[in-house]
Amino acid sequence: MKTPAEKGYRLPAEWEPHEATWISWPQPDCNSFPGSYDRVIPTFVAMAEALAESEIVRINVKDAAQEKTVRSLLKSCPLERVEFFHIPTDEPWCRDHGPIFLTNTKAPHLAALNFGFNAWGYKLSPFDEDNAVPPAVAKALGIPVFDFGDFVLEGGSIDGNGQGTIITTESCLLNANRNPDLTRHQIEKKLHDTLGVKSILWLGDGIEGDDTDGHVDDITRFVGPSTVITVVEEDPGDFNYEPLQHNLDRLHTMRLPGGEPLHVLTIPMPSRIERDGQRLPASYANFYIANTSVLLPVYGDRNDAWAISALHEAFPTRKIVPIDCRELIWGLGAFHCLTQQQPAVNSAVSQ
């Protein structure tokens, strides 16, 4: 059987036009927000309302009862911009359990990838409903699905420029709790074949408190074909200082397939946030690029304004929407972790 790459599919950049954004509404008994489910729901409502101003929001819910509950919370959203799907999930992190969408200039123009999902190296249980999401979404949309269930890959572990290059981290993709029988070379071959990419840029470690073993969407993101924005820690005594400096050094030496260097923008990390003795992975890099806006997690921190300004520079035509994530980050993720873009097909690339 031909691979997606052989069939001409590619991974679009997040800033390319979307038909919709997918999210998975959290269940009251999920593991992600122990003791704070009711306190985190207003952040989900704010996220959905902001997304609905930009595009269709497709929401996975458990059943009709949960759909009714969520509809009652989203009364400010235009009805034509919100669609519900009865696709149950264990946790709300749609970036990682949802399908990764590919596009093609030839029909069928849109396809979904179904990778294996093992709850970030068996850190949470159960995860069988999460693992079943991609084929369910593909069936609901009536699009083909490429099944690579024997290869574990979360959407938050990669970030692409839409032109054949992705960036990732060694700490996650080379971790023995994902694909222990595969070498680095074999993992790269899988990424080339499944995502249709030509170039893979490797960073080192992620940030402290990140239970994903270092997802790249918490540290470095493409904001243009040759431009990345990366977080840096300004305090040399902070645990994150050295790994983020090492990543910054790597970024400055990286080259795109044509030999072009990366243009590297930096933003500082927010101040350390702890809860119940645990450091939380608060980061400004976990923003989400919607059609007309960028959802930015903020933390009531002195560096919030800096992050807002940096994203204004990176996305001058989009509205920057800062949303307080001090409660959401207790779940160890923010807006990029919660969302998955469904590309619009046959649309021109826009920045």
C-alpha cells in the first residue's frame, strides 16, 4: 500500500486556512483536572467562544446528555459555528489523541492519520477511548484514514512549516516509552512516509513539569516558513535555563532543505507556577493559530505583555486573544494541546 507521501499528501502549516478546529470537551471524571473540573470549565468556554469568532468549532462529547450541557454553556457562540460529535474521549487533549490531517492537490483532498496513542508513555489510564478518536473523526467526516496504529505519535510532539519541514524533540520521540523497537533513523523514515515531510529538525529536552517528555509545542513553534518563536528562561538558576539555552543554540545552527537558516524569535518563560508541590509546564509557546486570531495562554505574569507583543509581531493580521490559563495549566497543557486544526482544502496559503 502506498504511503501518504507516495500519494502526494502533505502536512499543512497551522496558519494555513482551516475549515474547522476540533476540541474534546473534558469529562467530569477525567484525570486531567483533579479537584478542579468546575473551575477549569470557564476557560474551555472562553476558548470555544474565541474559536467560534474565527471558524467552525467541532466538539467531541460523550453523548447527547453532555452535548446538551455544553450547548447550554456556549450560548454566546453562533449556532452555525458549533458542531457536536458523539465521540467519547478519556481526556480533553485533542492535539494528541485527535487525527492529524493531511491535504492533497488531488482527490481525495483531505485525509486523516491514525497513529497509536499510549497516554504519553502510559502515564494515565484508561486511554482506549482516546486511542479510538482518529478513525471515528474520519468516519464522521467521510474522509480516508491512513492507519499507523503501530507507531506512537502525538500531535503536540511535532510542529511543521507547511513546506516539508517539521521540528521535534529527542526527549519525546526517542523516548523508550513511545516506540522502543525503532531507531532514530527508522523513526525519521516513519515521519517522512506518514507526514510527507522532507526535513526533520531535532531539539533536545522540553521544560520541567511537562509530562509529555518534552513536546515541542511547549517550547518552539513555526510562525512562518522559515521563522520560529522559542521560549527562553532568563533566570540562570531555573531548571529550564540550560535546556532552553541548548535548544536556542541548536536553532541558530539549523538549516532548511535549501540551506536557509531559521529566523529565530524569542519570548521569555512566565514565572514558575507550582501547585501541590508540583511545577506546572506554563509556557507562552502553547498558543493556537486560528484563521483570524491566535489564542495565547497567559498567567497573570509580568511577561504576559511581552508574549502578547511578540505574537503581534509574528501575526500582524490576526487578533491576539490572551486567555488566563492559571487554572487550565493544572491539567499540564494549554490551548495548542486542546485543539486540532482541520485544514480547508483547495485554499491558498496565508500568513
